[in-house]
Amino acid sequence: MTEILIGKKTKIHKSVRIGKFSIIEDGVEIGEGTEIGNFVLVKKGTKIGKNNKIYSGAQLGIDPQDYHFKGEYSECVIGDGNIIREYATISRATGKNERTVIGNNNFIMTYVHIAHNCKIGNNVVIASGTQIAGYVEIDDFAYIGGLVGIHQFCRVGKYAMLGAKSYLNKDLPPYFLARGNRARIYGINRTGLLRRNFTNEEIEEIKEIFRVIYKSNRNINELIPLLRNNFSKKFSQELISFIKKSQRGIILK
């Protein structure tokens, strides 16, 4: 019995290690230094970069769980230096030549599901059991707690934190902390910012921006000029851009 099944039309660097009973389908690309555990399934359209560690039972590039998917060619693109733990599942995209994209240096824990057309940035932590619906975007250095559910088309901004067992159905702006079912804003992600070497002055400015948005009882149209005129561009412009691009609206309470 063959212990590993590898398609003929693959591009796998000679340094890649593949565990027993794993299946690598035609068209898969795997970069230098990546390790594939036992019983891993990597389906067609999956491109994996360098120095990733993928643990037993993970399934990458699986068909979207989406009625709109009709079998068209699409991709699941995974960058470099990611850790993908046991039984995580990541779908390829819906739509011809569309992509689900996972960046670099992310930590995706056990039983996480990342659905079709998602975009995950760099240095993101997604804890065990989290279920992420289609078209979700999670920006750099965000932290997603365990057993979280995220509604389709939602976005999580950079350096934001979403607490365990939360349900997110609106956009979580950068730098802020949310939790609950449904998720509500509880302040800034101070611990996360300190760990990423933000200065006390930067943290205080982010805290002031939080107060303007969540303590001033103003609507979105009133908030944008306040942010633009009263804070440095470094943080205010990022918040303004995030708000303007929101399809589902940001969490406001």
C-alpha cells in the first residue's frame, strides 16, 4: 500500500517533508522547508510557500461550502512561515481564478475553519475551534480567540482582538478589543499593543480615538471629521479608511 499519494503535476521543493498517508493533488505547489504531517489533504489549486508547518489531519484548498461554487478553478494561496495545526480546514475560493489568501507567520490552531475567499494577513493568531465564513478579512497582528464565529464579509482590523466564544457580525476596527455574542467593543487591545512595542504615547492616542468613537454619542458622518482634525494621521487615517470601506458597518456599541 502506498503511504503517500502525490499527483503527477505538482511542484514540490526537494526539501519538503510529507508524512504518512497524506494526499497531494495535481497542480499543488509547496515551497522550500515546508513540513506536511500525517493524513494531510492538499487539494488542487493550493499553493503553499516556504517554511510552513502543517500538522496531521489538516485539509487545505478544499472545495467551498457555497451554493455559488460550480467546480470552477480557483486557488488557496498560503504564504511563508505559517503554523497550521491539527484538523484545520481552509477552502479555496468561489469564482473562476479567485483566491483564498493566507499571509505569512500566522498561527492557525486546531479545528479552525477558514471559508472561501477569505483574506488573512500576517502574524495573525486564530485560536482553536474558530469558524470563519466566506469573504472575511483579518488584518495583520489580529488575535481571534477560541470558539469564535465570524459572519461572512466581516473585517477585523490590524492589532484588534476578538475574545473567546464571541460572534462577530459587524466590522471590528483596528486596535480595539471586542467580545461577546454579539460582539461589543470594550476598549483598546492594550496588552496586544504593548507586546508589539507600541509606545505609551501611541497607546494614549489610540485610547483618545476610542473615546471619540464610543463615548461621544456621534454618528459616523460626524465622527470622520473629528478623527481627521484632532489626531495624527498615523492612526486617524487608518480608522477613517477602515470605516469608509466597511460593507457591514463597524461595531458602534
